[in-house]
Amino acid sequence: MTRHSLTERSALADLLLDVGPDAPTLCTGWTTRDLAAHLVVRDRQPIASLGSFIPPLHGYGERVRLRAAALPYPELVARVRKAPWWSPTGNALTDPGANTGEFFIHHEDVRRGAPGWRPRTLDPDLDAKLWRNVRFFGALTLRRFPAALTVAAPGHGEFTGGTGGEPVRLIGAPGELVLFVSGRQRAARVQIDGPPVLADRLRTASFGL
């Protein structure tokens, strides 16, 4: 069985080398060098990587990330390409669950950061795994949305979120939905059915992931 976490990691590393250290990404304010440094820290210094989510650790995490970003770019990408065996997120036991969605999202951050990109046709097994990520991220990011929100991926299923009220449906392929619920709405090709005001609010919400 394909370990999509590894194939997405390898494809991202190849793309990082192709586009160079100063290419744009979907991560606001980050170039490809910044994104690569984030992934290196995530693999090797998990306490520092928590600075993205825990405010008291933000300053420490950013200092560690900037030190990683100062590495020669080929060395930085080489570290993205292969996590050390002792990595809490990159070892054989944790890697598929921890990294399939992570590396798919960041691969698309680089692909879709430049004009002219097109959606990929994904392996059905990767689609199924990304749908699990949609459900996980969606439970975190959509729970307070002020509507009776249904998220649907044709052929995979649907789930509900939000606080109730007027019905809104968010529809798309798993890969597009995982980008949407992780805060990449502007680059995700999805359909939103519902009142225009709520649809616009969903497209511009700050999900914080």
C-alpha cells in the first residue's frame, strides 16, 4: 500500500528545489524557504513547532524556525525530504497519520502559490485519507460557524458542523475540502450552497490552521 505521506513529502521536496527559495506560497508572508524551515522544525523540534498554536511559545518557535531558514537552501530541502528516524511525527508508526494531510496541504501551498496551477487527479486511496483529514480539521474549524453547515464530498460522505440556523452546504473533492477547512479557501475549488452573506463569510473566515 502506498504511503502517501512519503510520496507527498518527496514531491514537495522536488518542487521546492525546482522553484527555488523565494517562490510564493499560500501561507501568508512565507516564501518556500520559510515553509521548508517550518517543516524541518516540525520534524525535529516539536516543542518549537507548537509555537504556531500556543501563543506563549510563538516567539521561541519563530526563533528556531528562522535559524533553520538560515541553512543553505539545498541542505534545508534535504532535511524536508527525509525526517530523522527518531522524529515524533516522521517515524514509520506516526508518519501516515501525522503527515499525509500535512504534506498534501503544503505541497499544494507551493503548487498553488504561483499562477497557472491546475488541480491534480488524486489516487482514490489518497482521496479517502484526505477525507478523514477534512472531518478532523472540520470538527475543529467549523464548529462555531453561525449556520447549519453540511460538508459533503461526493462518493465519500458528509458531516455537519456550525452552531445551527440557516442551512449551508460546502461541497467538493476531499483534497479541495481539506485545503478549504485548513484556511486556504481562496485557492480551494469548492461549491457553497446557501445565503450569499453566509457563503461569503465562510469563504473569508479565519480558521487559524
